[in-house]
Amino acid sequence: MSITTAVITGDIINSRKDSPEAWLTNLKKVLNTHGKEPKQWEIYRGDSFQLEISPEKALKTAIHIKASLKQKKGIDVRMSIGLGGKDYHAEKVTESNGSAFVFSGECFENLKKQTLAIKSGNEAFDTQINLMLQLASLTMDAWLPATSRVVKTALEHPKSNQKELAALLEKSQSNISEALIRAGFDEVQKMIQFYTTQLIQL
């Protein structure tokens, strides 16, 4: 099966406990860095969204979205990543179709307590990556706003070292180092790398 695109479907956890301004700005800002509205991303039903992205970038993008939204206390996000094809190109991403869209929708419906999962139609790949995502979520779901902000900045500036990140965030280098360790950032990076290498073999 040829994987030509990825579709991230998500909704905001605890969206009704706060005013939409609390998370909507962060969501729009992060989606805008990954595509154009409404062809590549769209917010619908108030607190749900869909984003089409290249398969290679899908996992890193989902984690970037999570870190962006978790900058606000009490807010989190559930997301499914569908990997597959695209048969119908519409002006709005929510009206486009293909196996990537179908998988993303099916995966989202089955999330239950999980906050991040993937479906490609390749059972071995999905089982392996989803196990890693479940383990990673134990740490990622617990990120506090300050930690999330550091993770978000580190993902946005992949070539920056801790000293440069500290300058960007007006924090001490030790603050940045501690936040990245707390966030399990090295392990998250390794997981993204592993996902990418496995994806090439599909």
C-alpha cells in the first residue's frame, strides 16, 4: 500500500472548562506553521481539528501540537494519525478523502483513554509504534505548562543548543536542561527518529 499523506484528527481535552481563547490562539498558531487553512487544516465542531501533513513529519507535528496546547494549564489534546493515500482533493481538508482520512477517523474513534495513536493498515508497524506512543504518553500527558513551552521551543528550533534555547525563553541553561530531562525529550526525539526509519520500510 502506498503511503502518500498523513492526516491528524484531534480534539481538545477540557475545552469547555475554559474559554476558547485559552487554547484557540495556540492551536491556530501551531496549525498555521504546518499548513494553510482550509486546504491543509481546519477547525470544526468548535474544538476538533484536522491537519494534512507529509507522513515523515506527522509524529513530530502531533507532538508539537501537544506541546503548544499544553502550555495552558488543564488543556490537553487527543490525536490520531492516519497514514495512507488521498483519492479526493477538496478545497477543504475535512472534505478530502482517501485511506489516510479513513484510517485517521477510525483510529480517532477507537482512542478511548489513549491521547495519541496511529493507523496505517500495516498491523506490525501500527502495533509497534502504538506501544511506543502509549509509553511515551505516560510522560507527555504529564507535561506541565512550563515544560511544554520548553519542548515546543526545542521542536521549533532543532539546531539550537540549550544555551540558545535559554536565551530564547529568557531562562537559565540549567532550567532548560532540567525541563528537557523532565519531558523525556531525548527519548521522544529517538521515538520520532525510529518512527521515520520504520516508515521508509512500509
